Amino acid sequence: MNNLTKMEIRKPAFDVFEAFVDPEKIGNFWFSSSSERWEKGKTVTLRYEEYKAQGDIHVIEMIENRKIVFEWGAEDGEPHLVTITLKDTNQANTIVEVNGDGFDENDPDLIAKLVDNKEGWVYMLTCLKGYLEFGVNRLRSALVK
């Protein structure tokens, strides 16, 4: 079972792609740091300094300015495959689709997990939009759960 979230970012796909894969940029909207540039086959450590948390992702596939596929959550026993797809609507706008796959449809907590997952992606994409479109880079550490 999967969970799809979409948002339009008023920037070219190149800018959106670089925001994800460049460790100097990701801290402006999502994680506080990334251990290295994302590339196919690499395992990258992502950190949230504010929450004293970190996790690894394994980058499975990348198509420059178009697609990023990674797996995360394996260390928790619940691996999820995440596909981030970038679709140019024109030279200046990009639709970002985040598709999380790997949810157990028989899990009694499925609805709560899907809602929590969707909330996280909407928040991340909102922070990405604020960063790329308006230069706001401190939204990401404001989420309280």
C-alpha cells in the first residue's frame, strides 16, 4: 500500500533536485544535515539535530532532475520505499510527487500511520516551497508532535 503527496514548487526541476541531493541545501528545508551528496547506490545518513535523531537512507535509483528513489526505515523493521518524482509543468514550475510505499494494509494502525506519513510529507514539501520560492530556511525545525 502506498501514500502519495504532491505539491507545485515555482522553481525549475534542477533547483528542486539539487535541494534534495546537495548536503549544503537539504538543511534549509528538511533534515538539519546529510552525510554526503545523494547518489545511486549510496547509503546516506540524515540527521535532525533539534530532535537528536538520525536515520539512514539507501539511494536505489536516480534520474537527474526527474526522480529519486530511496529506502528507509529498515533499521526499525519497517522498510519503506520512497519515490520522489519531479515533473516540469513549464521551465519555471515543478510538480513534486512523493510516493511512500511499504505500508501493511493489514496493520491495525494503518490509518494512523498513513495520516502521520502524509502529514510529514506535506510539511516537508511546504518547507521546500518556502525555502526555494521565498528564501525561508527555518520552517523545518518548527514541527511539534
